[in-house]
Amino acid sequence: MGKDKEQDKELIPMSWERLICDLRLGMEEYHDEKQHIRSDFQRDYDRLVFSSPFRRLQNKTQVFPLPGSIFVHNRLTHSLEVSTVGRSLATEVALRLKEKYKEEPWVYKLDDFRDIVAAACLCHDLGNPPFGHSGEKTISAYFSEGKGKDLINCLSQQQASDLLHFEGNANSFRLLAHQFSGRRKGGMAMTYSTLASIVKYPYTSLHAGEKGKFGFFKSEEGIYRKVADRLGIPELSPGVFARHPLVYIMEAADDICYQIMDLEDAFKLKIVGENELSELFLAFFNDERKDRCRKTLAHLDDPNERVAYLRSNVIGEMVRHCAEAFVRNEDRILAGEYVGNLTSLMDDGLKEAYSRCSKTAWEKIYCAPEVVDIELGGNRIITYLMNTLMDAVMHPERNYSSLLLSIIPKQYDTRAETLYERIQSVIDHVSGMTDVYALNLYRKLNGHSLPAV
């Protein structure tokens, strides 16, 4: 009987009325229902823009080395573009759903889609360490291959799993929700809906699987449970939750931007030629649309402008198809039954065109020498910083440790009671560094750089 009841509970679909909630983490007792000039979801967006973690994204590698004479995307410009696309996609979805729910007293809540998704997109990469995605792998490798291996046996299974599968997504949730030393309760005090809308993998590291993806560390699991309970997000199995539906929109915006914009960067760096890129982008359209695009291209003399024109049309096409896919599958999404992404639900022609872009990006971009060079250099820098800082945290009584610990920001509790928390304090510091800061600290600690006198 108990099992049947649990199954019945899991089948209850989520409802937009509960999913759209402007309650703020850590500030629940101050919540009021007054209408303000800015909605709480708009305040989330504004709060992120003015935050230090967001500003630091301007000096974190997206894919290519940070710009010299040619500007390419960094984490900040990528996040801004994802936010813009996410807002457009969420607006289209809301317009379609408002007709369906026009008789519901809460239909006005659908207008908040755009602001929630825009904020979620803005902070989706907030927890990524320096030097691109390889930074995540380097931190994980410190505990699986490096000196951190000796610490793993001193931790619980889930704590060890958190470190062995260090994840930027889970770190983003921690940055937003964790109360760092000297900071207020609730971290950045974001709304419940915005917090839930960034968690692409709503389960613990014990369910990370082969890809090593998960949504929150053991230290923040209780916070996510609290948010999920309030929003009516069901726990499908122990430690595994359904996604907040707006996560699908945030994820689609990210998928659209990183794939398409990486190719545009590759064109500017002369890794991919204009003819090849034009064919890749034109493949997203039917014959009639291709003819219209070619007529417009004939009036543009600047190659960069031609590529930008095609890129904007591709993004617009994908936004429209992803919005339609979300609405078609809304019932499955609300029931927690759909586990894929929106780009896989596009028409076959768009999926094939998107697949070709992915194949080209993998072959010509992600394995490009300049990208690999960043990964190699970043690996050496992060490994050294992890070794040095962890040694100081584990042996604070030493003279060198005392000097080193004095330069770590006080918000990171290097003298926390538990080993897991002390390790997290080092990871918090390292993952929050910009590429330039990490490089400069590496040089200083090696004696290769001294302050000017």
C-alpha cells in the first residue's frame, strides 16, 4: 500500500501556479505580496548584474584564449547572449501558453517566464572555474589522480563523490544559495523560481552517471529540497527530482548560443572559412528561406556582417522551433516524464543542421591547438594552486601556511569544523578566480613575480 501511495504521489503533475514563486531564500519572513515597480524576478536579474561573481566572468575563458587583437567570447559575453536568447524563447512560450490558460486566475504569472529565465541564463555559468571546462576536470582530477586522493577516504560517500565529480553547475547553485562567512542568510537571496531554474541536473553526485553531471553538492542538498518542496517539484526517486520546467528553456538557450557563437568565433580566428560556415548555417532553412537569405547576403560586402546576419537568422529559427517543442510537450514536462532537451525535439531538418554544427565544432574548434594550449596551461596552474592551498589548510600551524591563508578572502572558511567544509573553502576560492588572477597568483607563489617596490 505504501509503495502504491508513493507512486501516486510521483504522478501528480507540477503546476505553474506553484512553480512561479517570488519567495526569496533566506528572506522568507520578509516576504510581502505588494506590487512593486520591479518584480522580484527582475530584481534577481539586476542583483546578478551588480554581483562580483558575475563581473568576474569577463575574465574567464569560454573556449578560445581571452582576446588579443581579435575579440572572442568570454564567460560574461556568453552569459549575456544566453540570457537574451532565453528571454526571447521564454516570451514565445508564455504567449502560446497564455491562450491555453486564459481562464485561470494565475495566468498573469506566465508573464514572469521571461524574467526568471533571463536571470537563470545570466548565472548558469557562475560557478565555472578559470580556463574553461577543463578547469572542472582538473579539480576533479586532483582528488582522483593527485594529492587529494589521500583525503577521499576520510569523507562520506556522497562528499567524496562531490569532489571526484566536481561540477560547475552544482557550484553555481552553491554560489547563489550558500551562506559564506560574514554574508547574509540565503546567499544572494534569489527567488525560489530562479534558483530552481538553473538546476539542469536535479540530483546528487551519487546519481551523476558516466557524464559526471549533477545539480547540487551535499552541502546544499537541504536547500534544494526546501526549494523543490515549496514549488511542488516531485522527487521521482531518492535523491532524484524532476526538473523545474523553465530549466528546459534555459538549457535550450545555452545550447543554441554556445554551438552557434563558437562557430562565429572560429570564423573570426580563421579556423573555419566563410563558405563552410555559410553552408552550415543555411542548412537550417528550407529552399525558399535560403533564397531570401542569399539575396540579402548579396547586398553585404563585409564578411563579418554576412556571418552575423546568418547567425541571427539561425538563432531566431531555433528559438521558434524550441518554443513550439516546449508547448507541444508541456504536459510531459510538467509530469516530470520528459528527460531530454528541447533541441532534440526540433524538426528533423534543424536537428540535422545542428548536428553538423556540433560535428564541425568538435573537429575544428574544441581540439584546436590554441584551445588545447589553454587547457594544458590551466591544468598546471589549477593543480599547483590546489596542492599549495590545500597543504596550507591542512597544516595551518606552519609559517608559510599562515602567510598563504592570510591572503584568502575571509568569506571562505578555511578553519571550518569538518574536513569537507575546509576542502570546499579551497575549491570556492580557486573556482572563483579569473584566469588572470590564477595565473598571477601562480607566478607569485613560484617566485616568478614580485610586487613592485
